[in-house]
Amino acid sequence: MISVHDPDREAAVGELARFRQELYDCLTARADALFELTDAVLCADGPVTSLVDLTLTPEHRRGHGALYDGLNHGQIDVARLRVDLARLPLPRTQDGRIVLAVDVSPWLRSDAATSAQRLFCHVYGRAKSASQFIPGWPYSFVVALESGRTSWTGVLDAVRLGPADDATAVTANQLRAVVGRLVTAGHWTDGDPAILIVMDSGYDVTRLAFVLADLPVEVLGRIRSDRVLRLPTPPRLPGTNGRPPKHGPEFALAKPATWPEPQHTTTTSTTRYGAARASSWDRVHPRLTHRTCWLDHDGDLPIIEGTLLRLQVDHLPGDRNPTPVWLWSSATGATAGDVDRWWQSYLRRFDLEHTFRLIKQTLGWNRPRIRTPQAADRWTWLIIVAYTQLRLARPLVEDLRRPWEKPAAPGRLTPSRVRRGFRNIRPALALPARAPKPGTPGPGRPPGSKNRTPAVRHDVGKTVKRDLTMAEHQAHTG
């Protein structure tokens, strides 16, 4: 057990207390109700199943009316809160590099016909593992990863995708803003290794690499196994006539006959997957032939070269014949060490799935039946700051494990275990919320009267059609 006068513990208590005070300062309307709602999420016994049950916790001193009033009419200075999150201690890998992961998680609202700005969200694991599209609010999260097997991440930002948004453009702007705040906070300076951004399939990784080329970042993403890429243009022989080719031979991921000899091939022994064999090919690029998402690009379509990786493992849990994973990195001229670092960083991306599971199943992010997307945004940010407080409280709480749980080493507590002991350290932290004032509830709707102003029902899906041709784009912009 850490001593009460331990300097590391006192520093951790001070950091958490400062963040709680900064959080309260970011709540510009209904601050007391929103702050106590966050504490109720952190101190509730067991998973959060409904909002109204949080008003029964001792940490929430107000009634259920104040809770809903805070979510529906409160205000959060999100820009200031994002800066505060970027200033906190940042998770890093063992070599000190910053690794960011980006992914979208949906808040499904299939039965909320009166909720605006819902989109069709792609989900798995339903109807005998078949994918479906279910209405909901998709949120794009950006987190910082750390080395080793862990269920912790550092959440830095969240943006809700709207009906008129281009997902790739929103992700690019989101990542640009996050990297800018990290640089301003002093987490990255000139001479430091480039920030690595990892993402799963579903993202246009080559387009993101082109848009973010002016930032000190490397983009690494998974690509489909049926893609056809292009190799570098071979040297032009003397005396050859005609226009020089822009692309080299085809590299079909599904046709090994088109694969040249890789530049690097590494084999790493793992305890979970057996032998992991990674091969890399330098300066591999896609051949861009359609202007669909490049309508704003002047001139010829760019050639975006990078490093192609093929990762093959002996076995996966429950799968003795796993299919290979193809990755594409925006960096070129990679070494064997870079290849190993990339695929290991990609595997750490799945730590973000633990964060999604925690905020949904334990903190109750998708439990409330909130009507407006603005209230959903406020609740999302309250969940983010609650999770951030758990991360800052990792070295402070004791392990209150159940009799059937295995003991955890110091500093290796899971977020759920840290939440279990958060109530014990809360009195030593900043409690800026003021005591509630006595009040009389309103009369409400008279008994027997009908609602004569029913809520507006909203359609689901995109509201803006993307231009598919240059003529359509010029007609709208000209």
C-alpha cells in the first residue's frame, strides 16, 4: 500500500483535483447538476442502467428534474475541455512515441423516430453474425494508446457524425485538431518521432495520409484483402518512346503471383498468436481513377506512395487457419524495426474496443433515451470526463476485488476496478458543486389533458447528396 505522504500519490491527487476543478469551470450552464451527474456515474454501485437511478446515489444531491434539466439545457465549453484533456499526462509506448487510434462507435437509437440527425450505423453480431444498418448517432473517437496488453486508453476527442458530413473529411479535421492541441501542450516537439495514427478498415487511409501530409504524423490502416495496388514505376530504358507510365505493375493482394520479393520479412514469436510473420513492400500506392472524393483537388490525381504490410500469424483464439491482415503505412523507406513496430501498434488499436465496452456496458453511455442530439453530445462528454477521471485515479484506489476475482498487481487495475474504489477517494478531491437550493416542482400537464404539440418525426440517413462528377461539382460551387 502506498504511504499517505508518498510524493507520487500526492502528485496524482493534485492532478485529479485540478482536472475536476477545470471540468467544473467548463460547465457554463447547469454546472452543479452536470458535475454531480458525473460523480454519480463514477460512484454508482454496478453498471449504469438508467439516468433516473443515478439520482438515488448519495453523490447526486438533486432530484431527477435537475438531472434532465442539466442534460437538456446545460452548456459545456467543449473547446476548453478538449484543451484540458490534451494537457493531461499522455499515454505513450515504451519508446516514448505517441500512438493515436481513431474509430467510430454508434449510439443506436432504432426506435427514436423523434430524434434528429440519426444515420444508418453499420453494426456486427446481429441476426446470426450478419451485418446490419441500424439508425443511431455515430461518434468518432480519438484516443492515445500505451504499450502492453491493457484495457486503458486516453480519450482525447469525440465528434458526432451528422447527416451532411463527409466521414473522411470530419476525421481529417478531427485528427488535425487533436495533433495541434498535443503540440501546443508540449507533448510533441521538433525532433521527436512522428505521431503514429492507427485505424481499422473502413477508413480511406490513403486519402487521410494525403490530407495530413503537412503534419508530423504517420498513418497506418488496415485495407481490404481484395484490393489491387500499384508498384513503383520501373526505370525508363534509354531509347523508349511514348509517354512515361505513371504506375508500375499491379499488386493484387489476392493473387500471390503478382507479389514481388518483399524488402523485409520478419518473424516474431508471440505467446497468444504463435509465430507472427510480417512482410513489407516499399512505395506501393493505389491507382486513383475516380474523382468522387477528389473533386476539390486541382490537376491530376496524386500518387500516394507508402509501405504495404502483410501480417500472418499461426493461429487466433478459436481459429486455427487465420487469414492474413494487410496494412498500409504512409511512410516509405521503412526498416525491419519499423515493420515490427507498425503491426504491433496496430494490434494495440483493439484496446479502444475495451474502452467502448466500458463506456457502454458499465458507464451507460448508450443507456439514456435522450431525444435531442445536443443532449446526447453533453452526455457523451460527461462520460468522457468520467472515464478520464478513472484514468487519473489509477494509482490512487485500492483493489476492492470480489472473492472470485484474481488479485491484480499494483498499477494494473482495470477501469471497472478503479471505479469500484473511486467513492473512497472522492472526499479528498475537489468538490466545487454547490449545495442544492430548495424548490417547488412545477404543476406539469393537467391530469386528463392531451399533448397538443407532438414532437416532430425525423427521417434517417444522409440529407446531402455528394457530387459524383466534376460537372455537378462545378455547378454547385460556381
